[in-house]
Amino acid sequence: MKHEIDEIRQHRLFAEIKRFEKWMHRQPASVMREFNYTHWNQIYQEFEVFMQTTEPDEWSAAEKERLLFIIAKDYETQNLTYCLSEKVIVALAKESILTGESDAKWQMALQLHKITDKTLAFNLLEQFVNDQDEYVSRRSLMELAKLQPDKTEAYAVHFWNRNIYGEMDEYQKMAVLQTLKTIHSPLLEDYIAQAKADNRKYLSDYARKMEETGGVHRFNEN
């Protein structure tokens, strides 16, 4: 039975989420790190039970918001997203596009390759690629290279040229290099040359290492 839009059922998962939220609000903002919470195992256990005993089309909007909230807070390990079924991935990806915070969005983007309907997966991932959040768009671009290589090069060029994120543009360009390498783009050599000539250290160093190794030199995605 579908729950009302603002209804949250009595389930131990939501009690655990509430307990986590109370803990979070007690932590000083300057030192608060979600992974320091000592009861994540209880959350993981109840989350898995909830996934196994309910269906996404039964969830209220409030319940989906709670699920995305705790997924976002699990960004360090991403354990919660590992147990999601294809149906749940679709439901939560759609919801996160509309309402989710950035740390839920990029995690859902990384799960879309599991969807059998590749057209649907691409349509959802493309919305994450176009998200206004820098990190969401960057991670999603690299994921797009794996899911739909023929649709990726134009986005990579757009990301390279748009220069809208200030100091974080350096990381956007590093993601572009990795993306072009993944799809074996003929543009890669020229973009490596541009990056080597750039005065931003991380970008130029990354390009040189990529050229030296002939492979993708992983950068810190965080």
C-alpha cells in the first residue's frame, strides 16, 4: 500500500536515521565527520532489511527523502548504495534529481550502469551530468564515459571550455582528460598539451603523468 506523501512508517531504519541525525546535530560543525558515528552497522542492517521487505512504489515522498538523506551521509564508504536493486536505483535516482542533496546525487549516478534499460540509464545520468553542482557533474561525466561513450565527447569539450567553477575548474579539466582517455578520443593529445601549458599545478602535473604513462593517472576525486 502506498503511503501518504508526508508519512513515514514505523520502521527501525527510520528510528536509526533519527538517532544518527540527533548525534549529528550535537557535533561541532568544525569537527563533524559522519564516518565517526559509531552505529553505522545498525543503519546498514536496518537499511538492508527495509530494502528486502518493501517496494519503491510503496514509499512515500518523506520516506524517499529519508533514504536519500542517509545515503548522502554515507558518502565516505558508499555502503548503502551497494545493496540497491535495479528498481530501487531507478526510483531513488529519479527522486534525487528532483530533491536530493549533492552527496546523494553523485552516488546514485555511479549506480546507473546496473540498469538493464540503457536508454533510461543514459537519460537519468545525463541529468546528473547537467547538474549545477560541480562535483555531481564531474563524477557523472566520468561515469557517462563508461555508460555511453559516443555521447560523451561533446560534453567533455563543453566542460573544458565553460570555466564556471573558479578554482574547481582545474578538477573539471582533470576529469575531462580522464574521460577523453576512457573513450579513446582523438582530442586527448591536444587537451593534454593544453593542460601541460596551464599554470595550475595539479592539472599540469596530471597531464604530464598521463602522457608519461600512456594511461589514466587517477586523481583524487574528492
